[in-house]
Amino acid sequence: MLEKELLDTIIDICDIREDVPEDLSFDAPLIGPDSIFGLDSLDAVEIVVMIQENYGIRIQGQDQGRQIISTLRSLANFIRSKEMAPG
């Protein structure tokens, strides 16, 4: 499942040391004060770079990026939509 793959990668690149709750919702906030992992804007930059390197997908603009990486589900849906896009 892409969401789980993304979670594992984000835990690694953002050096998250907290235990991941078994019932973690893929709709939980990923970045900001409500983030279960306490991720901030610097972590967001690392996630955007990882998406470009691992999936060959660019996230354009800060506003678009903020929406795309707001949750694991929104990030996974964005990647799926780009992978399925023609060309």
C-alpha cells in the first residue's frame, strides 16, 4: 500500500523516533502543530525532495505542496494521479 510505503520512508528521512500508533489514520495531519510526529516546514521540504527523487514527480509551489502533503492519503493520491497521467 502506497500510504504505508510513504509512512515508512517519511519516518526514515525525517528521523522520527516516536512509535507509530497501530491505529494511525492516513488522514491525520502530517505537517504542522497537529502532526502526530511533530513535523515542521523543514521536514516538508525533505518530503518534497524525496517525492521528486523516489517517484520522479515535482510538486510545484508552496500552496500546492502544502495541500499535497497535508496527509499521507493526499500525498499518496497525488502520486497515484501523476503515475496514471498520460505522457
